[in-house]
Amino acid sequence: MPLPPPDVPATQRLALDCRTLLDHRVGKGVCGCCGALRPRYKRLVDNIFPEDPEDGLVKANMEKLTFYALSAPEKLDRIGAYLSERLSRDVARHRYGYVCIAMEALDQLLMACHCQSINLFVESFLKMVRKLLESDKPSLQILGTNSFVKFANIEEDTPSYHRSYDFFVSRFSEMCHSGYEDPDIRTKIRMAGIKGLQGVVRKTVNDELQANIWDPQHMDKIVPSLLFNLQSGERTESRSPSPLQASEKEKESPVELTERCFRELLGRAAYGNIKNAVTPVLMHLDNHSLWEGKTFAVRCFKIIMYSIQSQHSHLVIQQLLGHLDANSKNSATVRAGIVEVLLEAAAIAASGSVGPTVLEVFNTLLRQLRLSVDYELTGSYDGSTNIGTKIIKAHEERQLQEAVIRTIGSFANTLPTYQRSEVMLFIMGKIPVPGIHLTLPSSDSGPEGTRMIQVMLLKSLVQVTAGFQTTNMLTALPSSFLEPLLSFSLTEDPEVRLLVLQILLSLIDRHENRPKFANMSISDISVLKLKVDKCSRQDNLFMKKHGQQLYRHIYLGCKEESSGREHYETLFALLGLLSVELANEEVVVDLIRLALALQDLALSTDEALPVYNRCAVHALVAAYLNLICQLTTVPAFCQHIHEVIEVRQKESPYLLPEAVFVDSPKLHSSLDKVEGSVLFLQSKITESLGGSGYNTERLATPYVPQYTDEDRLSKRKSIGETISLQVEVESRNSPEKEERTPAEEITFETLKNAIVDSVGMEEQERERRRQVVEKFQKAPFEEIAAHCGARATQLQSKLNQIFEITIRPPPSPSGTISSGYGQSQSRSVPIYEMKFPDLCVY
């Protein structure tokens, strides 16, 4: 016993000794005659403990203690301190029965009292919970956790400025990783840890006076602990976007409990806390190599996207994009896993959830696409082949590229029409277009890498334009997008041309008619159930502006020797969609003229087209004229088309799509004898349509495509040839040719001579171009520099002449003076000597 102070009288010393003895008595009967000397709250606390701990809490005495605490709330802190003292002593003496009784009493007092003095009582309570959690006994750890959870559900009336939960976060996180030998006890400890973390979150997340639970020091412990338990019982798919009420048996599962806790944590996250909550998830997936499996990573982010507030979804997506950039030199499987998670996140996110940085999202994905192409072709992440660099597997990079393209399409589907148009322009600006983007993107993989980038970006455009709907084609497809796109339809790469055609189909199809033109055949179009709408004013303006471009590219696409079955089927679908979606009378006439020009192309022997291509063009023309005649519903027109088709079915089936566009086409060895009744006649078509009000004069005019510089630029295979064309244009426009040729009168003879001499002119043009290129490639630098310097001097002299003509000195009020040669010369008069009218002076 502690010795009393030396100045205390003997009688008081004896009373203190007795009081100390009574404070430390275990049961009743010890110095019972002196019980009145002890404080009442201690007597009430002692009375709730039975002699045998197995009998449990004495309920009647517990009610007295509760009534006393409510009547005298100022004693509540002393009651808590005394209970804490008894519990610590019982824990040290391994008297766990009394420990349980003390915790039960504390829980009941905590639930009953909500006065202002409860803060001091809570400190004693948390001290006891901490004592239990520090114990090595699993039962005591679970007991302390359950008491903490009950406390966490209490809403306190008064805030606490000094309470700290750092120990509880660390201890509960440690319990979540328990490795106890007995699996049942290990499961119970882990579930207790999860419940404890859930309690800490509930207690602190909405209290601004508490320690910020969203700080990285806490989130780095809480989130990995939850993910560890979620991973231990991983399932293939989350059952539902929001957890349903589980049965009692399912509530015993740590996985289900972890998921509910994780969802609750994310649901409480505000705008500024999303980053701190998601960053530990990314780090956990990195540290445990969980991106490669994809399943768990996808499940985690499904939980995140469904749990957070919808307006915060774009923050998660931005973090994923940043993490993808940070792992740009990691293995393809890791990057593919991140991209797959992005794909799922974009599918879950609501419309417009990409946030304000829409183009940055696509810029990141396109950058990853380009890096993957470089990695695939160079074989290393740093562009070198040194020993020790990672070996890149081409098939993994291709899988990544396909995943990125799918993700781009998934993001685009969440955007409104106007933003999707911006994304289309943005992607088009990234593609090296022949003749327009002369500075190709920096790539270590050479021309093949440039071609692969073109293909990948066009595939991305296919995904972005899928399902594209617009009411105004002019605004949705500006010239800055359409012209570069159409230039690709003239390249020699068949894959690129096919992708361009697919993009055009997606853009023009607004009534889901595209699948109905998938099979090219001669049939009744009533079975197709086409959705035909009246052509609007905006559609008419679009066709007036871009119609000739589309016709020309269709015609030139049919001329390509490398075109195959897919190309011709896609061209037929394009012609069909133009007829259904954008056709008025003028467009119908132009499309019929185009079809007849294609027939002449197939008959021509100058183009040297293979037999299959010529048969395919004939079949394409037959299928399209069969379609357009039924759309126009002109009886005479339909009769002529059907008559020609019937003759072909009997005499020349190889000119119809049913015989050409099959796996084993039945072709004729020679098409020299294709003439007469198997051909569609322009005169009969003009005559039949003229009676129905169509423009016969325009119908009678054969369609001739206009070749432009764009066509020649598109055929270039290298940068050197493109530059040579630039040199040619510059030399043609140089000021060396000062003499101007007078305007030549155009007559019939002039046109005739131009047609006859076209072959010779082409040869001369080719020779002149060769000489220009050879001059710039082989001439000495001094000669080229002198040539350019002479041109610059001549240009300066011309500019000086122009300035002398246009810029004259201001008129002088003092008049002019005559020079010695009788010519008038302006006299330079200082402005202060000039005489102005009175009205001009103020």
C-alpha cells in the first residue's frame, strides 16, 4: 500500500488504509463493515460484478449504476476510470470473465449516456479497447473490436478536439492481415479488423474536428487491407452494381463484408478525396502484379465506379490515364490490363463523365497506341537492342493495340455528338495524311511504323464513328475532316482504303440501313425494309459541296487493282446509303451517271484491270442500278434494268454479284465480247427518266472524274516524292517565266487536239518532272543556292515595282513644280508650311 503523507494524523491514516483495501477487494465480504467509507460510484461498480464470473453481469445492480450515471453525469468520468482500472487488473491476472463483464457494463453506459461529460468517459473506454486490442488473445481482440463498433455507431452531441484514432487504424489493418494458424479463428480476426476499419471510417469521415481519415498515411493502410481480403476470396464477377441485402450465411463471408465496407468508404468520398482513395488501389495492383490477370483489377474498379458519386467518375478515369502513362515502358500485359480497366470504367461512367479534358483522354490513348507500334517494330522499350533490355512479344503488343482501340470507342460512345465531332477531328489531325502532313510523326520504326500508325488511328476512327448520329452533315463533317479522310481512299494500301470506306458508311448511315446492304445481290428491295427519310436542306447543301468529291473517290476506288471483294461490297453499301440518306433528284441523276461511268471503266481496255476487278465492277453496277431503279419507281427505267439483268442471268452470269462475290467466283476467261444486250444503255435510261421530270441533259452527259493534285499526292509512297512535287510546283510558279501567254480561245479543234495529244503531254510532263528532281538531287549546293538567290532578288525587284506603283507621296496643297524635262514633279513641302482650308484646322 502507498504510504500516506507524514503529516496525516493516525486516525486519518487508518481510514485511508481501510479505504485503499476496499478499493482493491475482489469480491464481497472483505471489510464489509467499512463499505460506507468508499465512494458511492465505486460501490455501485463493484456491485455489478458477481462472485462467479460465469453468472454474468448483475442486471439489477447495472440498472442502479446506469441511473446513478444519468443522475450525476459529472461522476461518469470517474466511473469510466474505475472500470478501466478493474479491467486492466483483470486482464493482467487473466480473469477474462470479469473482463467481459466490464466491457458489457461499459457498452451499456455508453449507449445510455449522451451528456456533455461523455468525452472523458470515452477516453477511458478507448483506453480499455486499446488494452484489449493489444492482447495476444484472439477472443479479447474480437471483444474489443465489437465494443469499438458499437461506439462508432453512436452520434455524439459534443465534438472532441483531442481524440486520436491512429492506433486503431494501424491495429485494425494489422488484424485484416492476420496469419493465425487456425483458419476459423483467422477468419474471425480478419472480419473483426474489417469491422473495426468500417467503424473508424464511420466515426471520423463526417467529423471535421477529427483527424482526416482521407490522409495518405491512413488510406495507405485502410485500402490495401480491404483489397487483401477482397482478393483472398476473389470471385469472377461482382454480383450487382450495388450490393443487395445478403443472407445471414453470406454475412459471415469476409469477402462480402469487405466489399460492403469498401463501397461505404468510397461512397463517403468527396471530390477532393477521390485521389487519396484511388491511389492506394493502383499501388496495390502494381505491387502484387494484379494488372496482368485483369479480373481482380476490373472488379476493383467496378466497385469504385459504382460506389463513388457519378459526377466524380472522371477523376478516377484521369488517375487511370496518368497511371497508364507512368507505366508506358512496362510490359504489354500490364498496360493492356490498365487499358481493360479503362474500358470497363468508361462503360460504367455516365454520359459526359470524361470531364473537361476530353481531348487529353484521347491524346493519352493515342500516344500509347503510337508507343506500342514503335515497341512492336523496334523490339525494345528504349529503341536499342542492348543486352539486358526487355524482350517485347509482338502478339502482346497487338493485343494491347486492339484494347486501346476498343477503349477509344468506348469513351467516344459516352460523348455527345458535338464532342465526338471534335474527337474525330483531333484523331484525324494525328494521322500522317499524304500531301497534307508532310512532316510525319517522329518514329523509330520507319515507313512501316508510319503505315501501322495510319492503320491504327483509322481503326480508332472506325470505333469513334460507330453509331454516330447527326442531323446536320455540314457541321458534323467539315471539310477539314472530310478532305483528309477521302485522300486516304486513293492510297495503294487496300487495308487503309477499306477502313476509310467503313468510316464513311458509319458517318452517312443515320437510320441503321447499313446492315441491310451487307450482301450485294439482285433482289426486291421491299424485303430490306429500308428506312427512307426526306432529304433535308442541310443534306442538299452537303451534297452540293461534297458530292463530286464522293463520286470521284468511289470511281477511283473501283479502278484500284488491289481492291478485293470487301472493297466492292463496301462501295456498294456506300452507293446505297447515299441513295437512301442524302439523295434528291440531282443526286440520283449523278449517281446513275457514275454507275454508267463505272460500266465504261470495266469495258475499257486501257486501264489494264484484272478480270476479277472488271467482273466485280460490272456486278456492282448491276446491283446498284437494280436498287436505284426500285427507289425511283419509274416503270420504264425499271423495265430496262430488269431486262438487262435477265439477259445476264442467261448469257453472262459472271457479270452479276451472285457469281462474283462468292468464295469461289465463276469468272470468264475474257471480257472482250461483253456488249449489246448485256449492257445498260445510257440512251434508254435517259429516255425513260426524262419522261418523269429528271434532267435529261445532265443524264446524257457522261460522268468524267476530275483529277486534282490531291490524287497525285495520295499516290506518293515516300517523303522524297512528295518533296519533289513541291519542287515542281515551285518551279512552275517561279518568277523566271515573266512573259505571259495570251488567253487561248477554246474551240472544238482545241479540245480534240488536247485529247489526242494527252499521251504525249503526259510523257513530256513526266520527263520535265524527272529533270527537276534530278537537278535538285545531283546539282552542287552552290548552284542551287545561286538559283534560289537569283529568285529572291527578282522577287524583291518585283515587290519594289509594286510599291512604287501603289504608294505615292501625299498631295501637297502648294501644288507641283515642273522639272527640267517638262515633266511635273511633286515638291516635298514640310507639313508646317502647308496651307490647309480653315474648315480642316481646329
